[in-house]
Amino acid sequence: MPTVFTVQADSLEECAAQLALLCSVLGLSPLLRPTQSAGTNRWLARAVPTTKAPAKEGRG
């Protein structure tokens, strides 16, 4: 599984705004749009990297 970045916030608006910021600054793609977390009343969103790491050079 790739690295996953998580945003938690008190409101849907704040969670969505911070997810958008995280994606734009780090070049991520949303994996889980803002969803209210059961039992905590907090909003949760996730994102993953969109770019693959450069291939390592082989020896030869």
C-alpha cells in the first residue's frame, strides 16, 4: 500500500479546504473525500501520492 496522508478537522469545510491544500502543495490525489468519522464527530479525508518515484539506475 502506498503512503497515505490524512486530514482531520472539526468541520466538512475545513477538512475539504485542507485536503485541497495538501493535494496542491504535495502533488497528491484524494483517496477518501471528507467523511464524518463515526463516534468522534470529526471529519476525515485521505490522499495518496500521484507521482511515482523515479526508477533506480541499474548497474552494468
